[in-house]
Amino acid sequence: MSVWRKLVTAVKGGATEAAQSVVDSQAIRILEQEIRDAKDELRKSDHARTQILAKCKLAQQKVDNLQSSIEQYEAHARKAVDSDRQLALDCAQKVSDLRAEQDGEQKYLDQFKLSEKQLATNISQAKSNLKRLEQQVDMVKATESVQKAQVAVSSRHLGANSKMKTATESLSRIQEKQNLRNAELQAAEELASEESSDDLSKRLAEAGIAGGTTSADDELSRILGK
């Protein structure tokens, strides 16, 4: 692969990563907006369910009231059957009409109950799904924040290690220079000391006090003395 193709590939890769980063960032914002919209819809659903429950309650009261009226006219029919058969028949007809009305109200009540039950199930499921989605979004955002912090800390740590390494190398160079300078100073002192010692020995020999070359007579006298 030529250098130019490698460069183009690298640029494309960088552009793709940047585009994906933008898309991911937008995705989080979109999800957060969807969550807010879903919560608003759920509030509306809860209100609708409340209205259905109120209608259920009213329908149940009407069914119960009709049942009371039915029982009342049944009692009237039983009482009137011996004294006034027509009155008893009228009461029976009233009971029949009330039962028909009650059956209609019971159907409405059953429909309301079924709708409320289905709505309650759907709302509960939607709330569970929304809660899981909200937790996932929160976890993604928290993980992103932690990873950004870790990257920052790692970058600072690497930078600190690099600076520490540079400082340590500089210190080593300084120590080497100091050691070399100390060695040079010691060598100079030793040379100066040797020169001073040689000069003193020379002066003593010239004065005939010490040093110098031993004569043959002196050496023979020493031997014979033994």
C-alpha cells in the first residue's frame, strides 16, 4: 500500500471514528428525549386509566342499583299475586325491563374492567421497559464519565513518568560530572603532593642530611662493622 493510500485510509478511519462519536452522542440525547416523551405518555395513560376506573365504579353502582330495584319489584310481585294479579304481572314486567337494562350495564362494566386490566398491564410493562432503558442510559453516561476521568489520569500519569524519567537522566548526568570533577581534583592533589615530596628529598640530599648516593667507603665500613 502506497503512503498516499495509507494516509487516505487513516483520514477515512479518523473521520469514521469522529462521525461515530457524534452519532453516539446524539443517540444518548435522542434516548433521553424519548424517555421524557415516554414518561409524559405514561402520565397520560395513568390519567386515562383513572378515568376508566371512575367509569367502572359508576357502572358498578348502576348495576347494583338496578339489582336492588329488581329485588324490590320481585318482592312487590310476590305480594300482589294473590290480591291483584295484574299488578303482579306489571311488577314482573318491570323486573324484566330492569334485568334487560342491567344486562346492558353489565356489558359496559365488563368492557370497562377488561380495558382497565389490559391498560394496567400495558402501563406496567411500559414502566418496566422505561426503567430499564433509563438505567442503561444512566450506566452508559456514568461509564463514559469514569472512562474520561481514567483517560485524563492516565495521560497525566504518562506525562509525569516522562518528566520523571527526563529529570532522573539529568540527575545521573550531573552526578557523573561531579564524580569526574572529584576524581580530577584528587589526582591534582596527589600530583601536587608527589612534587612536594620529591622537592624535599632533593633538598635534604643536597644538604647531606638524608638521601643521596651511598659511597663505597661507607658501605665497606658498614660491612666491616658487622
